Amino acid sequence: MLKVGLTGGIGAGKSEVSRLLVECGAVLIDADRIAREVVAPGTPGLAAVVDAFGEDVLAEDGSLNRPKLGSLVFSDPEKLAVLNGIVHPLVGARSRELEQAAAEDAVVVHDVPLLTENGLAPLYDVVIVVEARPETQLDRLVRLRGMTEQDARARMAAQATREQRREIADIVIDNDVPLADLERRVKEVWAELLRRAHATSQPPRE
């Protein structure tokens, strides 16, 4: 099994890259998706979030109001640390369960937005960083996700810098390109991942 960490700033386009890797044959473990699951209604995770931040972070149907919670924590490092302390251990435990369920020869891609910030690079055989220019990220967040510019800038500022991500990257994917170019680049990266997976599976020579 080859364990791959996939990361990048918010709005850089990790989701598109992960989708293309799955098309190539990767097993995807999406930390964001798991993070939503562990705070679903009725879970201990949601109860812990409400204990920490109050019932104002709940929507009318009892689910987590993610935009409301985001507006509270992404401009306040202390509150963000509290939230991370609740959610990250739950996400980590579920991610390990899914990884153990994958085939022994799988290329398992962990899509982890805060891989750099949380010092998780040593957990992976390969770290892939998806990059886009800050102005591209901002445009995607405002135009495609409906964020206010203020919220988008706050979320970007709360994350690692491009330089910090590059320090831990084994492979960098530029996502400031047309989709056809991105598809070609991802296929190149997939070929490299298969090469590394094959190399790690070979028994040592006598």
C-alpha cells in the first residue's frame, strides 16, 4: 500500500485533483467528508461542538450550521484550536479504519486540507500539494462557494502559506491551468505513484 497525502489551500482545487486520481484508480479517503460525518446529528462529535460553542451553531433541523461555525472560528485562532481538538481525533480514527479496509496493493490518497498545519507529512509515503494563485483561490471561494470576500480571506489567512506547503511537498500540481492540462498532469502524477508503489512492494535484494 502506498499512502499519499493530498493537500492545498482552500479553493486551490484539491477536490478536482482527487476526483481525477480516483478515476485513475486511487482509493480516496476524504478528511472533509469524514469531518462532516463525525459531527452529524446524534453523534458525540456534534454534542462536543455544541458544548464548546453553544446551540447557536445548530441549524433549525438540528444539524451543524457550518457557515455560522466557520464565521466564529476562522478569524479566532483560539476558537479554531478548540474546534480542531474536537474534530481531528475523530477524523483520524475514522481515516485509519478506512485505510485498513483498503487492498494491500492500493494507492490510498488521503485528502487532508490541514496536512501542513498539523504536521502530518510524516504519516505519508508521498505528499502532493495542489496550488493556485491567491487571486484564483479568492475568486473560486466567492464565485463558486458563495462566501463573502471577508470570510474567504479569513479562511485563507488561517491556513499555511504556499512556502510552508512546498517545504513538505514531494509533488506539486499547478491548478491554475485549463482542465485538459490538469488531467494530463494528474495522469503523469498517477504514473509516478504507481512506480513508487511498485518499488515499495518489491522485496529487498540479497
